[in-house]
Amino acid sequence: MSRKPEALNLFLVAGEPSGDQLGGKLIAAMGKISDRPLHMSGVGGDAMAEQGCSSLFPLSEIAVMGPIAILKQLRMIVRRVHQTVDAIVDMDPDALVILDSPEFTHAVAKRVRRRLPDLPVIDYVSPSIWAWRPGRAKKMRRYVDHVLAILPFEPDAHQRLGGPECTYVGHPLIEQVEWIKGLDTERLRTTLNLASNKPLIAVLPGSRTSEIKRMMPVYGDTVDRIIKHTGPVDVLMPIVSDTEELIRQELKNWVVTPHLLLGDDKKFTAFRLADAALATSGTVTLELALAGTPMVVGYRVDFLVDLFSWLFRAHSVVLPNLILGENIFPEFIQGDCTPDALSKAILPLLDIKSPERRAQIKALEGIEKRMRLSNGVPSQKAAEIVLRQTQSAKTN
């Protein structure tokens, strides 16, 4: 009777919901291609738990963003870092996979490397070394063996800056492109009773409370200025349920009532339907790009981040601009992010014949091409590299 293959023991650490989603897909993909059964432990949320990876503690305890929020939770975060490190050392897994959220996951990886120097460490999602503190790339070599990049320009950045070995595995969003293109936009137009002769604008104020409070007044005044130039407009505002009450409060002073839309299907349908978008810098700009939506981007951050703005090295904060290597999509940050500037930038995008709109449409066509993989999907490619790293460690 043949022996059952020994289980592959992996420890995965996510620091926020986006990392949990990546982790869930990664575990599922590894389960399909691994020739050994998988045993998972880690820190994560619902997506990882559904794949059999229960969490040491609730993800919400460490999923905080921004320097002020981190300072408020610092004692709890430090305690959870040490708890996670101890759990990894006790398990002595075949590999450690850290998922985004470098403030937490890299603090774990550094300490684990000191105690388990031969343990392979894979970082799924590179820190923004190409934008902030590029010296981090070289320091990462001490505790990260391989980086799985989700942006196509990141392997070159790590090579240039002396970082760890880095492979572009594809952004999770590219797995959704065909689905996005097939969405029924006319059905949503009919459901919302949208007039075909009115400009249609998607407004994305952000997903975090702090972003929404900063950006909603700015975007409200921007829409007011647009209306003074174009006449009546329809506004689509995809939201998540956690922020719906706050957004409704912030809308009380708006001159127009947007259509609030819940769910990914309505969000991406709105992107496909909109003439242009007014977006807060972040992943949503990449979502808009893959949906083919022209955009203007704004952002305001808290004062502590602004104090260190001189450390920013990239030519843009907009992901589609970084992928293209040029600033095609207008961006207005901090003091430059005003209703006057935003409205002047978005008005030409509402004219189908304007050179500004044509330039964006042409650029949008190139983004998907640059992001696509030659074969496979992101989760599968990431799984292949993680499994290869564990095998390599066993043979060395």
C-alpha cells in the first residue's frame, strides 16, 4: 500500500481584507496544482478561512490604515506581531507567505528570519518601493526570498534598486476583464431611468472613512461647477455597505442626488456606462482603466503623510499612469485638489470629440495589454512560484 504524501505546511499572513482575498485565491490555486495535501495556518479573514486557513485573531484588530490610526492601535499591533512570530516558529512551516500590508507583515517576516533563517519567505504584493523610500528594496533582501508583483513595472524596479528576486504574476483584476466587458450597461441605464442626452459621471470618493470625509465636499462642489457648464448631469456613485450611512450624510449639501450602487456588478457596470469618472487615488483607478473609463483623479491625505511628501519619488500617484510610464490621467493632490481644477479637467472628457478624451481612450486600450499574462491567471502563477520556492528550499 502506497504511503500518503506528507502534507505541505504553509503559514500565510494578511494584514487587511485585500490581502485576505489574495490569500484565499492563492490557497485555492495551490490546492489544485500541489502534489501534496496542504496544511494552512495564519492570519487572515473570511476568504482564507473558507479555504481552511483559520486566523490566530480577528483581522479587524490589525487592519488599520494611515499613521494616526496605526499610532492609536500601536500597542495592539505590536502584541499581534509577536504572537504571529511565535506561532510561525512553533509551527516551523515549509514556507511563509506574507500578503501586502508591509507595516504588519514585514515586521513579522523580519523577526521570523532571525529565528528561522532557512525558512523561505514569499511576499505577495510588493511595497511601493518605486514611490516611497526606495532603500527598502535592498533591505528586503535580508528577510524576503521572492516577491510576487501585481504591477508590471515592479520587477524592473526591484532589480534597479537591489531588491529581492521579483516576478510579475498579474493583478487580480485582470481575471475579471472579460466579465467586466460583458456587463449589460443598458439594463442599468433602464433600471435607473438615465437620460441618454445627459452627461453621466461616476464619482468615487474612496473606501475609507477619512477619505470620504475629505473628498465628498470637494467632489460635491466639483459636480456643482460641472452642472453650471453642461446643464443637468446624472451621477453614479458605487459604494460599499460599511460606508453608506456616512456617504448619505455627506450628500446632504450636494446640488444633485447621485444614484448609490452596491455590489461589484453594479460598480463595474457603472464604470462601463459612465462618460467619465471623478476618482480618489487608489486601486479604483486601475478598475476604471480596465473598464475603459476616462478619469480625473484627486486625493487629499492627512497632515502627517503630507509632512513626508518630499520622500515621494514616482512621477504619479495614479496606477494607470505608472503602468503607462506617462501622466495621461490628470491628478490633483493636496492643495491642488480643488473643485475648480477638477471640473476644468473633467469637462473635456465629457465631449466625445475632444483631444483629451481621445488621448485617454487610446491610453486605456494599452493598459490591459501591458497587464495581461502570456499564459495562466494571477492566482495560478503565484501558486506555482510559492510551491517552487518550498521545493527549492527542500533541495538546498
